[in-house]
Amino acid sequence: MDKATLEKMATSAFENLKEARAALFEAAEAAIMSRNTLEADKASATVGGVFDGKNAEIREAQAREHLQARYLEVDMNDRAERKARHDFDRASIEVDTVKTLLRIAELV
């Protein structure tokens, strides 16, 4: 492999890693915010007397029913975060591959 090809691969790999890291940060922030919003809405509904179950299981079921859209949002954001983490891991592997190729090229 020639120097120009390795440089291009390295530049691309590090750019991909940078983008994946930014996407992972944004996805993690969205997941945190949606969980915080869910908890705030759940607390507000609890204080407002929306949940009247006799035990914790019944109140949790009432919360899931009442805040179904919020629970769905949390689930979607968690999935997006997992995908972003996977993409980041793949970009990291790409960078490691390029580093290994560079080391091999130095030996030749």
C-alpha cells in the first residue's frame, strides 16, 4: 500500500471517528433529556393525583398508560443511542485498522 492511500485512509478514518463521537454525544444527550422529561412528567402526575393505585405495581402500570408517548420517546432515544455507540465502535475499529496498516508499512 502506498503512502498516499494510507494518508487518505487515515484522514477518512479519523474524520469518521470524529463524526461518530459527535453523533454518540448527541444521542446520549437526547436519551438523558427524554428520561428526565419522563421522570418530571411522572412526578407531576403523581403530585396531581393522576395515579391512584394501591401499590407500586399498579401505579407504575397507570404511569405507563398515562405517559405512553413519553415512554415511547425514551425507548426510541435509547435505541438511537445504542446505534450511535455501535457506529462509534465501528469507527474506532476502522482507526485501529489504519494504525495497524501504518505500522506494517513502516516495517517494510
